[in-house]
Amino acid sequence: MFRIGDFSRLARVTIKTLHHYDDAGLLQPSHVDRQSGYRYYDASQLQTLHRILLLRDLGFSLEQIHELLHADAESLAATLATRQHELAESIAADQARLRRLEALRMALDQRSPANQPPVLLRDAPAIEVYSVRERVPHFGVPMQRLFEAAESAVAAEHARSPASPFTIFHDADYREQDVDVEICIPVKHSVAKLGTHVLPRCEASASVTYHGPYEQTPLAYSQLLVWMNLSGMRLAGPLREIYHRYGADQIGYSLPAAVLAKSSTDFVTELQAPVVSI
């Protein structure tokens, strides 16, 4: 057996921590001298200590660790799987925050009049498209899958136009879940099999184009809002997001190299808002 000081040095854990685990009922000394009060630990307890330290590092509370030390293999595996899922979600959330932070930094760097993308009032001509309209659970992967399927369907008919694809947002308010989107792939001729159709001309659209990741989108929309307020305009229809340079898996189709971006910093996105005078 080892006195607590020796066990502390060999296990690389402070005596205070060992006392704490003893008080919590996690790792009690194998022997306590009645006369001196010295605490002794056995080498076999090192494995338990390492498991406690690992579980603490994974974010489990002392109460949870107490239960896990006495849990059967099946319960332990289920709890660890749940914690793995929680950590993956937390990492994904932090990565999204980092992307938003980078987008904010890029936007601030572009705030000078020389760098800030202008809002333009433009005529959006009629365009024939193959479109798919669905309510998606959220942004991101569900929309990407719609685009991939739509591009593949158009490619199979050899009908792809060189114009940029875009999304129309049909909800009357902003949503992050259950979003009504219409994915539009421009075509160079009608395809009855796909049910292609012509989107009508919009004579007045407020437009702003930004470079960089999609996390800049809220800032670009804010710029449109300020411009419309100063110009005495209001929205007159669904918003559009047009993707001039973007990433794509190209499964079942191919795109010109000029529209493909190697990273999100090379994305080019245009926001269009149909407007009328107030």
C-alpha cells in the first residue's frame, strides 16, 4: 500500500483532489490508520482513479460519476454514447459561432465606403427555371440536398443554363425551422418532363452582393433594410438569394469551374428584394 502522499505523486493527482473524491464516496482509501489517521491507497485503485479523471474531463458531475462507477456495461455504454452526441452538438455550435465571428470581422473590414458593397436598384428579367418547392426542417443540409437533386435532374435533360441558381423564400416572416423554400435551377429551354416554368420579370429589386461565407447574410439583409428605409421603399414579394460562386458536390452533374469556390471565403452571393415605393 502507498501513503496518500506517495500515491498522489505517482498518480499525478493532488492530495486535495484525493480528499475530495474520498468525501464524495468515489475513491476511499483502502486503509486508514486509526492512531495516526494516515490514509493508504492500493495500486489496484489507480484504475478507478483514472476512470474518475476521464469522466470528469468528459464533463460528468461527481454524482453522475458515482452512478457510472457502479453501472453495468450496457448502461455505461448508453450514457457515454449520449455524452458523445452532446459533445458533437456543442462542437458544431462552437464552430458555427466561429464562422459567424469571422463573418462579422470580414463585414467590419468592409465597412468603409470604399469596401462596402453598394445596394443597387435593378431590373430582374424573366427567367425560365426548374424549381422544387418544399418546407425544409432547417437551413443547410436539407437545402443542399434539394439543390443537388435539382441540378442532377436538369443535367439529365441537358437543359442547364449558365445563369446562377437561386432560392426563393416564400414565408411571410423569417423562420429558422419549417422553412418554405423554392430551389430554382435556370434552364436554357423548356422541359415538359420537369415542368419548367417562367418566373416573371421584377422591374425593381433592391440588390446587394457580398463575398464570403453565408454567415454574412444577416448583415447583408440589414444593409438592404437600411437602404429601403432611407429610400422610402417596402418589400413587394419574396426574397431571393442568388449563388454566383458556391460549393457543390456535383453528384450526377458538373458545373463550370468559374462558379465553384474552393472555400466559403470565395463564395459570392447576391440578395434580391422586390420593392415598391411607399
